Amino acid sequence: MQCNRKATPGVFRARLASAALLAAATVLAGCERGSSTGEGESATGPSGCPTAHARAQAAVRQAEKTDAPWDGPTSGPAAVSGRTIVYVAQTMTNPGVAGTAKGVREAARVIGWNVRVIDGGGTPAGIQAAMSAAVALKPSGIVIGGFDPDSTSQQVARANTARIPLIGWHAVASPGPSQRPKLFTNVTTRVEDVAGISAQWVISRSNGRAGVVLITDASIPFARNKSDLIRKELATCSGVKLLAQENIPIPDASSRTPREISSLLSRFQSDWTYSIAINDLYFADAAPAFRAAGRKGSGPPFNIGAGDGDPSAFQRINSEQYQAATVPEPLSLQGWQIVDEFNRAFTGRPASGYVAPVHLTTAANSAGATTWDPPGFREAYRKIWGK
């Protein structure tokens, strides 16, 4: 048979060259698909931005750690009794808002307080009505859950006049006390850290070569600021191109996201390799459009949520279904922190000043979990409260 014939030296060299070309083509094809041998490994070949890429890799390694010891407060006032908290939610369809409310309820059961949640439904009128109802109840304290206090300035002023402490969750851009609007404190991770690490994950994983779609909700100042910061960090890498920034209000996400994703897939096709959204929920709504277009759940595009790390996001990440990573807020911890901050307000103490460090979750470090629960906070707060 012909396959058993001995090749001449010239034919042998030609076959070697052909094999080398085929291997090179295979490697290049893998890079173009954004493939990698494992989470955290970038595509082969030179980086699109060596300095920014090295910095991003170091930041991602630090943020992926799961065993950091508790770095929050270890002292404070003992629990006061007989208090009632009203949690005003921007919308309970926002997983971050709902997850934090759940944490507040959990902590309140431990400290012995009552909690009532009023859902603003995601509309200006609904949020204003919810805040009015909260103030009318004359509670011990009110949580501003995920909306701009300036959108309810009259209700905030009435609460301030009535000396009802207000604590925000993602209510203003920065953590800590606020004078305008007047909040005892605002509980959140630093938006600069969340935005930065989500963009750095893209730079690190793509080896500094990515076409990115950014999804935000420009109606929320906190979210708009976050997406602006993401754009700024992406711009540090010359090999990363921002293809589009889509403004989809969170209350409209379920209806608008599938249409927008289909349109973006048609426009950018294989150039679209990564996505960053200011909230994980967009990827739940995007999945049907990706699936209809024949895209694999494991990507590309590789999708990261810059908040909030709700259970469905972890499930998508763990099962490689249209989300590869999230920058989760420690929602339960923040609910407990809100209760502790109220306890400090009720006893005339200053706010704790605690800000949870940024964390990055992938399938490689989630251990199959469906939430980001840093170790040690429940025990620490119970000890502070004497519970």
C-alpha cells in the first residue's frame, strides 16, 4: 500500500512543514475562540498590553482568595432591644437588594428586632410611595436599599426631622457616613474596587486582547459610576476594545436584554469575546438569546457580573451557563453589618467604618457554593452584641 512506501527527504521535509503549519493554525484558532486550558489561564501569544496585563493578573490572584480571616469590627455596643427596622427596596427583583434584605432579616432575628420590607417596584413613584410609607410607620430606623436618596429627598428630609436614622445599601457612591444626603452610613464595597477587578479579570483572562460589551443601568447613579470606572480600567489595556455600552434599566432587564443581546450578536459576531454587566441578573435574561444564536454556555463571550453575586449567578458560573465570573457583594455580611450599624446609631456610637474587601468568584474557587459568605462575620457580630 502507498502509506507504507518510504518517503524521499524532500517529501519528508514538506510533510514536517505542513504538520507545523497545521499545529500553528490550531493554536491560533484556539486563541481566536478565546479558549484556555483552565480558569485564570490566558490565551497563548504575546499580551496586548504587557504592563496592564501583569498588574491585572496580580490583582485577580489576590481577589480570588477565599480564606482571608475576618477583618471587620470586633468590638462595639451590646445589643439594644425592642427595635423595628423598615427596609425600603428599590426593587426586590434586584438580587443584590433582595439578598441584603435577607441578611438584615437573619441578623435581626439574632439581635431580637423586627423587620418590615417595603418594595418600591423599581419606579420613581413606587420608591417614593415606599419611602413615604416607611417614614409614616415611625420605625427605629430605615434602610435605603439600592436607590438614590435624592430621588426621595422630601421623605429623607422628613425622616431626618423625625430623627429616624437612615442607613443606605448602595445608596450613594462611597461607603461610610454621608452628610448630603444625611445617612448614618452607607454599606457597600468600594465601587472602584468592584469596577476595577471586573475589568482586570477581562484583561487577565484574555491576555490583553478582547472585544467587550458593557451593560449598565444609567438611571442609577451608583451603577452609572460603576460602568464609567469599568470603562476607565479597560482603557488601560490597548489590546482591549470596548465594542458597545448598553443602557438597560434593571426593571426592564427581562424584556429588553434578550432583544439587545440578539442585536449585539448580529452586529459584532466573533469580535465580541467578553461582557461586563453592572449586575449579574442581565446574564440570566441574556441566556436564551445566546442559546438561540448557537453560542455555547462556556463562551465566548465570557461574561462577568460586576455585582452582586446572587445564587443564580453562582449556579450559572458553576455549570458554565453563559456566565464565567462575578464580583459578589457579601450580601449576608452586609445585612448583618447594617443591623450592627443601626445598633451603633441607637447607642450614640459612630459608624464602624468597615468596608468588605473585593472578591472574585469563578467555578475554580466557588467550591460549588451559591453565595459569597466570608468566614467569621456571624461569630464576630454575635460576640459584639452579646448574642
